[in-house]
Amino acid sequence: MSREFRQVGVVGLGIHGAGVAEVFARAGLAVVGVEVDERSLEHGRGLVENSTERAVAGGKLTAGERTALLDRISYTTDLTGVSECDIVIEAVTEHLELKAKVFGELDRITRPQTILATNTSSLSVTEISVHTGRPERVIGTHFFNPAPVLKLVEVVRTVVTEPAVITDVVGLIEQVGNTALVIGDRAGFLSNSLLFSYLNHAVLMYEQRYATREDLDAAMRYGCGYPMGPLALLDLIGLDIASEILDTMYKQSRDRLHAPAPLLKQMITAGQLGRKSGKGFYTYE
Ligand code: CAA
């Protein structure tokens, strides 16, 4: 018999985590959102409020549905708030040591049957899973940014993930209206492996002054029908996150397409992280 999911925990309410919390709450599930301190918690709550406000403005939600969605999410800075959840999705910063620590703690405070999922974009789900006493119930659920709009979730299985856990998680993803692709544990998984080679190539072309940022972005929008050009997309993702993803993929693949463009590193050092810092390839108000 497949398991029932009533309550979902989301640990880390940055742009990804907040989007994931919104997806589950929109589908009628109770969500517990966790952050490290009050300031980050309020920031996460603000992200959900703004995103759902846009959904109402765009006719995707009614004002009443938005209120009900917001009421389904409870916020806490205490990790034990997720102890009764049926699945907990971790969406903290992309550092293996931090994720390992979070998983160790989640393993202690949740019921043994609870599924522990990571939203990692590029780290090894297997390496994360061995920091728990239940690696067979650890899985990857990789959402895309913005999660409330983009439907794909890469469901990442390891060599020890229980088949029933994979089936149940795919069922949950479909239940909330998303599309699941089950894939193996490899750096960058499927989409990021393809996407970030392309994004990195765009930065190299810009760095070599082969084209202006506007021309590079226009080429892919109007020539290939992409919703955003590569440099605008990097600003949306965050240059620091993009660089971490490329670093991890390069370490595993040694494919030069994954070696982060020097300009990316320089911009990060200068604090130009994209939309979230107000400046990346473009400037934001
Ligand atoms: N819930 C539901 N729908 C929402 C919503 C919400 N919270 N917020 C916005 N929407 C809807 C809007 O109503 C709108 O719908 P219509 O097109 O039917 O009118 C649609 O989403 C687009 O919203 P906007 O009009 O506000 O914005 P836009 O048209 O400029 O699109 C975009 C913005 C969705 C970001 C689009 O440009 C896009 O898809 N860009 C590509 C993003 C991408 O490639 N992301 C992947 C990054 S890689 C990644 O995430 C992986 C990783 O590991 C880092």
C-alpha cells in the first residue's frame, strides 16, 4: 500500500525552499517551513507572499485560494517542528558538510519511516544519505527555479533507495501537479548537466567580448525560443549557486565545459551575485 503524505517539512526557505513550500501548500498539504533564525524565516515568508501575490495578479490563484495556501504553511526556527512530517525536503545551502549535519539531525528527530529528501542541484544524494541511519529512505527531489511555475522535479535515486520510496515520491510529485523524472545520482543530474555547460559557455563568450550581454540573451530568446537568455537566467539562479554547481560537476566530470568561467568567479568575489544582490550581468532596482 502506498504511503499517504499529509504533512511536508521544508528545511531552508531561500528562493528554492520557499518555492517548494508554496507548491505543496497550493496542492492542499500542510507544510512546516524551517529556517535558522527569525530574519531568514521572515525573508522566506516574504518570498512565498510575493510569489503568491504574483500568482493572483496573473490569474493563477484567487485571493481566497491564496489565503488558504498561506494558512497551510507554518513557520519555525526549531528543526524539531518537522518531527511529525511524512516527508522532509532539505533545501539549505549547497555545502555537503551542512547538508550532512542537517540530515544527521533529521534522522534523529523524525519517525523511522519518514522519507528524507534533498533538493540539492548537484551534490551526491548518496553521500548525503550515508549521514543517516536510513539511506534507503533518502532520495533527491530536485525542483527548478521558480518552483511554483516550472513543473519538472528530478527524482534522484541512489543504489540503495527502496523502490517503494521512489514510487511514493513520484506519486506525491504528480499529486501536486508536477512532472517527475526518475534518474540516477550523477553530478548535475540531467537538466543541470546540459543547462550549465550552455550557461558557462555564454559567460565565456561574454568574457571574450564576442557579443554584448543583450545580443547573447536576444540570440537565445528570439532565435531559439528560450523564455530567458543565458545571462539573465544566471542572474535569476544566482551566480554563486551557478558557480557551485559548475564546480561540483567539473570535479566529477573533468569536462572542460563545466570548468567555471573566470569572470563568474570574479563577479562573485565583487559581490555581484545576480538579482538577489541587485547586480549581476544586469542591474536590478
Ligand atoms: N504560481 C503559479 N503561477 C505563477 C506564479 C506562482 N507563484 N508566479 C507566476 N506565475 C505564472 C504567471 O501567472 C505567468 O503565467 P502566464 O505565462 O500564463 O501569464 C507565468 O508564471 C510567468 O510569470 P511572470 O509573467 O511573472 O514572469 P515571466 O513571464 O517573465 O516568466 C519565468 C518568468 C517563469 C522565470 C520565465 O522567464 C522562465 O521560465 N525562465 C526560465 C527559468 C529557468 O530556466 N529556470 C531553471 C533554472 S535552473 C534551476 O532552477 C536548477 C537549479 O538547480 C539551479
